[in-house]
Amino acid sequence: MSKITFSFFLKKIQSIYKKRPNQQETIDSLFDEILLYSDNSSAYCISKQRANGMFNDKEPIPQAIVSASYNAEYINNIYDYFTKMITEDFDSAKFELFINNLKEEISTDINIPETIRNKINAAYETKDYACIIAEIFLYTLRFDSENRDTNFQNNTNAKSSKKKSINRNPSKEEMDLTLPYIQALYEVYSEKENKNVTCIEDAPRYTAHYNRQLLAYFDAESVFHKTRDIYKNEEPFNELKSEMYDGIIETYENEYDSGYMRLQSVLSHASEVQFDSSVLCHETEWIKQSVKKGVCHYLVNDNKIKSWVNIDE
């Protein structure tokens, strides 16, 4: 007894293109149409790492994609979409073997609902191959590895977690004041005060500014922990940091009269950075302005930003 998964579908369909695409290109070709019917107005981009995970059944299908698959207009157009792919994109010499292989797999998967199985079998009788591919695509898209319908009309724990607000009242015990970003702040205050600042008590006029940075970092740290809990790895957060770095580096490298001005300019620009391919931005409601600023402090911890004051060190 086998079970048809989205990973199985991806690998099979990738093999029949006239010009074999890579994993990311294969997923993009399947998702381009469905995204037109997504409520998410932002462009959605699957990273290479995420594509690899989806091909190997280790990454979930984006919620925006699954939700859009229930759009009535999309369902009305999906057969035409796959008809065009069969004509323009698929290798006819490989296509018959592909269809026969799907038929064999379907016959051994007892988890497929009877209504879907009947529709696919009827399509085989009439050689409506676009219907077969469309139905299997939708089936594998909507059903997870446990064969549970992932129609997002029902709130799953993961979806609920992605909408939960971030704790904004951290205790002092939750704050690690030995991290590099803290020392970088002290360096900024030292330059402004023209004295050595080793704790915020040495520069009390910047207490409010300092507390805002701690809170921003804490918000970003909360997103980091949520990412590991929900996505089971750190890659989505690493992608967020990488996009932030690309978005702020020119602003960071500009000439400033002080490290404080550089820090403020970068934080201001960070709030405007658009994350084109970030899973966290497209699938969650976590990435608020404070989180974006906190990610900048994460870049200091990672030594991607070495100093706000001495950028040549």
C-alpha cells in the first residue's frame, strides 16, 4: 500500500518537462497560476532550500497556496491550465509513461477519497489527461502526510500560532545583556557621551532608546523561537536575516557624523525593507516594525555588522 504525496507528484511531473527544470523552477511553474487567486497580495517566492524540502516531503506547502486552491474561479480554470502545460511544456514521449505510472500509484493508494478516485478513473476512460493531473495536483496539495484535509477553513494549531501576537513584556531575566549587539549600543553611547559606557546607567539620557532596542531584539528573538517551533528548522529566520542585510547594507555603509546617526538611519530604513521571498512574511503575521529593527541587532550578533561606530574594523 502506497500513499501519493505532493513530494511524489513534484518528482514525477519534473521528469516529463521538455527541458527539465530544477526543483525551484518546477514549483514556480505549478504555483504561478494559483497565486493569481490568492488573498495574499504580496508576491510569493519559494526559496531553493524550501523547494528542496518540499521535494523531499520535509517542508509544508505554503498556506497561501493551499487556501487559493479552493478558489472557485481557479478550480474552473485549472483544467485549461494543465491542458496548456501538456501541449507546451511536457515531453510527449515521456507523458504516456507518466500517466500510466500515476494510474498504478492511484490504484494502490487506499487513502484517496472515493469521489476523487471516481473522477480520476472517469478521466482515464475519456483520456482527459489534464483532468487527471489537475485532480492529483489538488489532492496532494490539500492533503498532508497523514491524509488529513488541510482546507484552511478549519484552524489548525500551526495556523493559530502564526497569528499569535508576540510577548511585549519580557522580564529582565529573559534579556541577555552580554550579547554583541548590547556592546555595540554601548559603543554608540560612548561616542556620543565622549566617555566609556559599560552599562546604560553610565548614559542615562539614552535609557529610553536603549530599552526600545532591547524590546526590538526580544521581539525578533521571539520570532526566531517561533520559527524553530513551527517550521522545525531555522532556515526561514536565516532567510529573513539575509534579506534584511541586503536591504540595509548600502544605508549602513553611507557616511555619517556619528555611530548613533548610522544606527538610527539603518533602523529607520529597516522598517521599509520589503521581504520578497521570506516565508515568514508571507505565511505569518509576526514581522512587525519592531521585529525588523530587532533583526538588525541579530546581524550585529552574527558579525555581519561589526560596529555602528567603526565600520572599517
